[in-house]
Amino acid sequence: MIFVFHGEGQPALRENFLRFKQRYASTSFWEGEVEELAHRLSSLSLFEKQDQRQLVAWEDPPLKELAKPRLAEWGKGEQDLALIFPHRLSAGDLERFSDAKIFSFVPQIPKDVFPLLDALVSRNRKAALLHVHRLLGEAKDLDFILKMIVWQLRALVRVKSGAVRGINPYVVKKLQKYAGAWDLEKLRRALSAVLEEDLRRKQGKKRPLDLLINRIIR
């Protein structure tokens, strides 16, 4: 059997995959050549139990190698296969997995966070500071706010570089409006600033979030 995990909600995807693989006696991660995978799935090693199915997991496999005949062969193996994608697959991509079990994960983002994310990508410092203080006043978790900022900036990087596969078309269209206000170096600095702030807070070094907003929008 083949299982497909995909979507932009990667934290939820990873948590669900960790729970999923607990049903197997053992899990191995595939790093070999695609041509050799069929043999791996059709056989058991000397260290594996003969009466239980094992799981082979493959992180971000190349879609061009996943033709339907090959997937059909893998699905008949003695071991199960989990294909894990770091993005959302399109409807066309999913068609090749018609005989697989699909698990989709989308980011769970409260609507009240979007005004902050929109203010950041539009480089509206005043509005961004206003929304940050509003969210903190509503007792929003600071770690969550930082994660959402990273999510938005990474999505903007993908839009600017044309790597939009798996991103909601509405999100792509909206970010394209603001992409011209950013170059990749500004985005690199902004992401570095957020990740540095996240590390500082994990080390117990707190400072006003206003400073981070000012670093992102210079």
C-alpha cells in the first residue's frame, strides 16, 4: 500500500506522520535510487519480522519518477510506502496516486492574523506595528506569530522565484501584488531576522517585537 502525505501545513503533517508510523514494527527512510525501490519493497531483511508489514518512507520524491505503472508495482510490495511532500500537490499531480491513501494538510491560520501578514508584505510599518500590538493584546502566542511571519515570507520567496507549485492560487495572486517591493536579499535578511529573534526567545532573551518589525521593513 502507498500513502501520500502532502500540504503546506508541515507541522501538522509531521506530527501525523510520526503517529502514523507507530503502527509499524519498523520504519526506514529511502535514500537509494528509484530503480532499486521495487526490490526493497518486495523483500524483507533478516532483521524484520515476517508476520508484520514494514514501512519505507521517502521524503520529497521527484514527481517525474512517479509514473502510474511504477506506483502500481510498488503498491503490491511486501512493505508499505509513505511518500512525504513538503508542499501541496495539485489535482493533476494527485491523479497518479489514484490507488494510494492521501493525507492532505493545510495551515490552520486564524483570520485575525492575516492583516499583520498583509501589512508586512506590503511594507506598511505603521499597520504592521498596530496589528502586532493588537494580537499581543488578544493574548496570541508569540511563537505562533513568529511562525506565521516566517510562513508568509517563505511564500513570498517562492512567488518571486516562480516556485509556486502547491501554493493556493489566491495566495499567489495576492503576493504577486507585493513582490515588486521586495528583492531576494531583503527577503533573506527579513527571514534571518525572524529566525534570530526566535532563537533569542528560546534562550530567554526577550525584547519588544517592534524591533523585529523594524528590521523586517527597513
